[in-house]
Amino acid sequence: MAGPLRFRVSTSSWSIDRVRRELLAPLDSTFGATLSRSSVPEAFEGCRIDMDNGDFALFAWRTAPGAPHIGYWLGNTETPETLWKTDKVGFETVPNGLSRWAHDELLSDLHDQEPWLVDYPHLSWFFLPVFHSKDGRESTRAFFRDHAAGFPDAGRDMALNFYEEILHTGVLDQYRQTMAGKIGTSTHVDLVRMSAAMSEFTAAKLLDASGHTFIPEIQLDSGYALDFRVPDEDVLVEVTRPRPPTRRTIDTPIGALEQTARNKTDDQLDAHPDAVLLVDCSSFRDDQWNAITGEQPRLPHTPSVVFRARPNGSIEGYAVGELPLGLDHSLVWV
């Protein structure tokens, strides 16, 4: 399965004739393809290749006399053989002008294809590498368009405004490649997994709103990775999201909550007992959440915070144990 879009970097010499011969020709023979020239800043020449099946590719190569040879490929189609052994890099690694050119091309396509995203410029930009990924473009767009980004009983616009506000702050911009990729590039909508990925964005909102800086996706000597480190408090944070109860699995909200917390305790949190566990119950309906807050069950790991976010921006929850970081400005305690 292909991951989020990244650039391939070629360190050989390129010309438009070589582009037509080694990039366009094999794609045309496989899919049917057309090439159009494109204006690229910073001493690059560029082109776009559009396949008859809807795939695309951008390619830019340096033209300045005496400058090192280099070419940048970005696409959600089959990679031509001449580029198979090239390295992959993120958007933040390529020259600024080239990155802006690619973003302009991709955002224009995205908003033409999905006009409902025009009102959410930060969400559009942040998830661009997955909205245009080879395998996940349809599923990720459908998740936001048809499933309200994992909120039950919520309209799309309110749900997308919730995440637009988080992304508008810019606190996750430098981590875009990591965080956007968490939603995955599966060819089908996995509502449970994709909703769980969005919980990490809600957790980032909680930390940021209370004034904490954080670093996502922390690889630890234990061999585990936890979702965040909060360096100002030297605290690790792990995020999980229970599935709502069903008759086929756990049939009570409290049972579903406890089972999910127990699953985390049996691996990462056994190795890191001082980490804070954030349990996001945003997939629970009102009656299910009310059953949890009415009893406020203790969990097998402390410290923990059990919370639920609503797409109107409200977040409420309760704490289990003494928290090593403040969240009073992030949610309403119940």
C-alpha cells in the first residue's frame, strides 16, 4: 500500500526530451497520458502528466547552468522505472518555490474535485498528502465528507469546523507528514481506525489550549512509541479511543471504556507507568457518555483523563488519579 504523497529525488540530468522519453512514454503506454508544461520558480523547469484514469504526476528539474543536477517527481500514479531507486522526501525538504508550486497544483485539483473542502483551507492543506495519495485519496475524502470525521450524529460542516480550528493554530504544521499520515491510506474507509487517528488531533487541541508545547510520535528505548511528549512537564501522553458498545462485543459504555484502557495498560503503559492516558469517548452518543460520567469509573491505569469532544467545540471529562499536567483551560471537568 502506498503512503502519503512524497517527492522522489533524482540526481541525474534532465531535459524535456528525456522527460518525454523516460517518464511520459511508459505512463502513456500503460494508462494513456498527456504532458503539459508548467511554470516553476527558482530556476526549475516543470511539467504535469495527467493519466486517463485520473492519476497525475508533477516533475520539475533544475536548469541553472553549472548547478547540480536534480529532478523532483510527485505523483499518485505508477512510478516510471527510471525513478525506482530514488530517495523519497517530504514537502518540507524541497526548495520553497517548488513546494509552493506543488501545493498550488494539488490544492487546485482538490477543490475542483471536492468543492465542499474550499471552506476549510487549513484542513485541505494539512491532509493534502493523503487526499491525493495513490491508495487513500477516495477513502480519506469520504471519511471527512460522509462520516463527519468520526463524530456520531453530527453534520459534516460542524465537524470539519472543529478540526479546521485546531489546524488553523499552526501548532501541528511542522509535524504534518507524521500526523496527516496517521489517518492512513487504505483503499476503504476504516471508520474505527480513522476516528482513532483524529483523537490525536483532539488531544493536541487539549494540550495546546492549556499552554503546553508537545512533540508527537515519540520513539522510546522500550521499543514502544507513544503519541506525545510534553517537554515542559517531561510527561509522556498516550491517546486511545474506545469503540461504542454493541451487542456483538462489549454491551455497556463502561465496559467498552474499561476494555480499551486495559488494552493500553497491557503494553505501552506497562512499560511507561507515569504516562498520562487520554481516553477519547467522542464516538459515544449522549446517553452512552452520560452513563460514563454518572459513574466515572476508575481505570486500570493512572493518571488518566476520560473526555468527550463535541463538534461545536465543547469538551468535557473527568480525571483518574493526579495529573502531572494542567488541562483546566482545555475542558470542563464533570
